[in-house]
Amino acid sequence: MTVFYDPTGSRYGMPTYPYRMAPDGLATRRQLRAAGLRPAGQEPVCQILWRRGKRVAYLYRLDLAKPKRTATPAQREAVTKALRARRTCQVCGLVQPYYIPRRYGCCLDCHGGH
């Protein structure tokens, strides 16, 4: 467990801690997202290593994090249109309740008729 304890960063290039041993005031991207925050362009200040060094999580300072941005109505509308286009068959023009497989380029009904 103490193999990954390197608070100076001399061994791993940045301060490194074992799983659940990082100092307070730091959070992973997932933890920031759960708190309604984002890294706001800051670089990770340290990392956590576990599972024999095969897993890594970068940590960001909470005091530099900013609130998550919300999508504008125009952005939400653009996403809705894009998702609808992924469900619209290019052959029959029907909007399906599932995303059209890209490998077929048409809905499953039209593909089965070929």
C-alpha cells in the first residue's frame, strides 16, 4: 500500500498517494461533477494509484473549481435535433424509437427488406 506513497512526486513525476489516502481539499473529476463543479482549466495537482498501479485517478483542487456550466436552450435544441437525426431512417424517413445502426444506414425494417 505504501508503494504508491510519494507526496513529493520524485518517483512518479507528480505527488502520488495510495487509494483513500489523498489530502483533504482535492477531488477527482467524478467527485467534482457530483458536487456540481468542474476543474475550470486547472491541471491535476496529484494522483491516486491503486490496483498495483494499473488504475489512476487525477485530483484537482476544490478551491479552484468552478460551478458546472449549463447548456443554453439553443444548445439543448441542437442536441435534440442531432439525436432525432440518428433515429431517422434515410430510406423510409420514419423516426424509429432506437438509433439507426451506422453500419446499415437504414432502420432494421428497411435493412431486412434488402
